[in-house]
Amino acid sequence: MRIAVLEADLFPDAGTLRAALARLEDSHAVVRLEAARRGMGEGDWDRLLEAILASDLVVTT
């Protein structure tokens, strides 16, 4: 399974979710994407969208 992780620091328990996702990395393709960085340009957003569309599951932390 292809999993896209959008790291946006939205949730106070993001550390717990990151730990759980780390366990999945052995058996699934996990791609971590920084989604809360200031100054993201159009190319950054395009890459983010491409990763989302290519994924089977999207998780926001």
C-alpha cells in the first residue's frame, strides 16, 4: 500500500501517529510530505498533489 503522510502539525498527539506510521514503513511505501512549511511555491504544491493522487491512503498529522 502507498501511504502519503502530510506532516502539518495539526494534532497534539501527532507523535503517537508518527510512531504508528513508522511501524508501517517495513511493509508499505510511506512517503512523508511537509505540508505546513511557510513559503511553499506552486511547484511544492504540485509535488504534494502528485503524491496524494498516487497514494492509496492519505494521513494528516
